Amino acid sequence: MRRNPQWFASAAAALCVLGMIGCVVGAIIDPAAFCRAWLCSYLLWLGLPLAGITLVLVHDLSGGDWMATARPPLDAAIATMPLASLAGIPAFIGLASLYGWTHPASDLGNVFYLNPTAFFVRYAIYVVLWNLLAAYALWGARAGRLPIPPGLSWISGVGLIVLAFSAGFASIDWILSLEPKFWSAIFTYTQGASWFNTGLAIVLLTVALFGWPDGERRRHMADLSRIMLATTIFWAYVEFMQFLIIWEENLRTEIPWYLKRLDSVWQPAIYVSAALGFVLPFFVLLWAPTKRNRAAVAIVCVSILISRLAHTWLLVMPEFTAPTPFWLDVAAILALGGAMVMLFALGLRCARRLAPAGAPIWTADHG
């Protein structure tokens, strides 16, 4: 069976056009609903380049043969950062319809931080920082499975710290501030793990579907699957700890955040997120042979992506009393997702064309 990642680009283009049509219609009919739907799509797909940068910088510090297989899809993922980082603009144009702190109540004490001017300044800082880190991760002095030279590894370490803090503050700005009186010190960990798992699932899915079928590449796929298993467990742990701590404290300013999600039409998203984002990946990847099985790994990756979509909707949508048409939610996911996949496929094609002479081509033409 022939497997070529470029057919994904054609399918993604069609879905992108379909999604864009839906988004245009939605923006005309209900601009506020469009902003909510687009915010969810933005938060989901941003995980692809953020995870790519994280894995490259971690590899600079730790090394690992798995990078020989992961490098092309990681580079393709990182190359989507300009689009992913700027894709928040359509949602943030409708800032007043998303965030109550744009017209704050008299008892809101953190208006020095939550105000439109500071919000857009921080957004600009995130865009600049993340694109600089993406450029460093793409064009640093690396080759194949080799990390950056030891003399430059300190830059990767600093870059990881900058990425972690900036992504944490971004999650506060874009998600947590939807309810400005709610606070959770663990939330930045949960959202960081969610973004990482989203991007890693796409990279690992690409490896499982299009990577070399020989024994060494399967071993690399197993290594990446172990990383996926570890971060899936971490995500579930911090999510549960956040719920447990808030439930035990039973504070008036915190409990309503969970009540909105436990008693709403989005309640099923909790079970989808937990079952497909932790239970299934945990029990499948816990068994060593499945980490080398391409079909099993692909199923786990698709499962995690569905769970991340449900989790993103769960974070955003219950904060609004006005319902968003489900077709508009789907249209926003397809519009931005189709554009991201097209750019990702273009990155894979460039990775193959720029491969050194004599290097194997990064696709499996025959199963």
C-alpha cells in the first residue's frame, strides 16, 4: 500500500476551504460565537509548534537516537509557528466578547494585568519569543540525530525556561482569564502538558503512518511512544490534583469553575477527555510490543487528538451562557487545522528535498 504524506495536503486544503466558508458565514451571523469557536481552534493547534520546539530543545540537552526519525516531522511542526502564533488575531479582535475583564466590575483587583493594552503587549511578546525560539530550533547547528554542540546547549536550556514561562502566562491570559476571579497554580502545568501531547501526537502519528518500517525506526517510534506515555500520565496527574485541591478547599471563587463543567451540555467532554486522553493511551502504551506497532501507535495518537479537542472545548465553552453552534466549532477547527496541516506537509516535503545525498527518503512508499 502506498503511503505518501502529500495527499494529506490536498485533503487538508479541501477541509480548510470548507471550514473557512463556515467561519465566514458564522462571523457574519454571530461574530461573538465565531470568536469563541476560533479561540478553541487556536488553542488546540498551537500545541503542534510548541511541542516541536520543546522536543528539539530537550534533545539538545539529553540527546537520543530517536531524533534521527523524529527530526523531519519535528522540523515541519516547528515551521508552522508563524501561522500558529498569529492565528489568535481573528479571535482577539473580538476581545470584548470573550473576556469580562475588558469591562471590569468594581471588585476586580487585578486590572493592572487584565486590561486590553497589557493583553496585546503580552501577545506580541509571545509571538516574537516563540518565533525566535522556532528559528533557533530549526536552524541551530544540528545534524540528523545529533544535538546542538555542547558549547551552545546553554541556549537551549534558557530557551526551555523562556518557553515554559511564556506558554504558562499565555494559558493564563487566554484561558484562565475567561473567569478572572478563578485561580489555579497548577493550571499552567495542565495546559502545557495538553499542548505538548497535542503536538507530540501529531508528530508520532506522522512517524507511525509514514516513517521507515525497518527495525531501527520502530525502536525510535517506541522511544517516542514512551515519551508520550510519560507525558500522558503527567497530564492526568496534574489535572486530577487540580480538581482534588479545589474540591477540598471548596472556595466560593473556585468551585463554580468546575460546577460549570460538571453541570452543562459539555459534561460528556470530561469523559471523552479522560477516556481517550489517558485511559486508552495508558493501557495500550503500557504494553511494550504496542509501542512498536504502527497501527496501535496511530490509534493512540488519534485518540489523544480527539481528547485534546474535547478538552479545549471544555475549557472555553462553559464560560459562556450563549451557546455556540456546533457546526461553527467544527468549521473553525477545520479552517485553521487544514491550513496547519498544509504547512506541515510542505515542511515534510522540504525535509525530504534537503536531506543529504544518500540519505533514505522519509516516507515509506510501500507498506
